[in-house]
Amino acid sequence: MSPAPARLLPAVLAAAALALTACGGAADTAASEERPTLRFAVGPFLPSATDTQAAYEPFFKAVAEKLGADYELEVSSDYAGLAVSLASGKTDMAWMGPFGYVLAADKGGAEAIATVEYDGKPVYHSIVVAPKNTKVKDYPRDAKGLRMSFAEAASTSGWLIPTFLLKKEGIDPKTYFDYSEGAAHPAQETAVATGKVDLATDFDRNRNAMIEAGTIKAEDSVIVWTSPDLPNDAIAVRKDLDADLVADLEEAVLSIEHDGAENGLLPRHYTGFVESTESTYELIIEAARDLGRIK
């Protein structure tokens, strides 16, 4: 196991010295060896909390080991709750969707220290899918009145971006379509493939994963719209986390870049991380602000 980085060691040693001063003697040796505990959280990326924990915990464990720390990992039941947990200080670092990160930044000043790479790219796309026999060729212009399902309102690709871009064209989806919302992404694809809806929002990574797993067949549906590039998931830290610890966490996360999948540290298709900048999540911020979800 790697020793704690130099920036983290002073805090650890200071705590040890305090314990020795207060109590003295051999019994304090154990106290001096206490490791800090980092509180991690991850969004509900997979169908069950158990699946998510199994897929994402190796990453968090590796980060904690690089810092010489223990850790706790919470799997959030929803993206909004994860934003609240980070903003309230209950979580030190979280792996979260782009919109969830923007909410956390707005509510509590969370900071993105890295952006996830998927198949070697730090971007993905919102999509609209339709049954294979659809007559929609020029979405959204020839889709008025059709049964349109949007995903949960906390989803970047399933609600925020498709709603925002429609409204930029002067279209209110709730009146333009036979509208529904709130479904999970896998259910969006299934509803289209089985003909329960005429159109549904999703994101390309989910569709590809479901096809790869055999959950849906590629030939049962088609993509009728694709968004501009969207930034992938954020690795975010809470606002008041010690600056040196933030630097250590960023260094630890970025050091996993490009080797995580091969070493079993990242879920399938995730290939590493790139540094986030102030402009990385600009489109998500613009959409959230325009739709009144942030100030």
C-alpha cells in the first residue's frame, strides 16, 4: 500500500502528536497510526445498488490507498440526493452525472476535479430513439403529437439537454408531444423497442451497453436525434474540503488515467480521467440556468 502523499502527512502527524500529548505512553502508538477516513459516494449508475457498489468500489479503494486513507462508500439512490449529500458536507468526493454535479456546485459550491473518459473520450451524447418502423425523419419537426417519453428530471441526457435544446427552437415538449417523464434510462429503451412509446430520450453509452448485454436488439429501434458533445461524469469534491487534500485527490484520480480498465479499477468501457476546467460543464450550466434549475 502506498504511503500518504506529502501534503496529507502533516495533518495525519499533527493528529498523532495531539494524541501523544494528551495521553502519553505505549497505548498512544495505536492512536498515532490512525488513518484518515474519506467519505465517498457514487450515483445510481447501474440497475441495483449492489451492482453499482461492485463496479465502482475498486476505483474508490484505489484512490484511498494512494492517499494512505480508509474510506466509506455510499451508493446514492438518486442524483439529486447525491448533490445534496455533497453540498451538505456528508460526502467528501463523489462520482456523479454532469447535471448532478452542476446542481451540487450551485447548491453548495462543489468543485469538479476530473472528468471521466469512456472509450477514450471525455464526452458522450443525448439521443432520441424511435421504433424501427418510425416515420420520424426530421425530429422534432415531424414528431408533433407523438408519444414522447423523457427520463427522470435529474438526468442530463434524458431530460435537461433534450428539453433545453427543444426550447431553444421554441418548442415546449409538454405541449408539443403526448408527453411523459420520469422513467429510468433502461426503461426508455425497452419502451421504444416494445412499441409502448413513439419516442424516448436516452444517452448513447446506455444504448450501446444494453445492446452489448443483449437486453435490446439494435435493429429494433433507431436513433432519430443526437445532441452536441456533452461532458462525461464528474469527479467532484465538497466546497470546504482542505485544499491540500483536494490536490491529493485530484492527483490520485488522474493517476488512474488510461490504465484503470485494464487493472480492473474501473467499470467496463471507462478508460481514465482528464482534468476538468471552468469551461468543461458550460453547456450543462447554461441549460440548467435557462430551465430554472439553478440560479
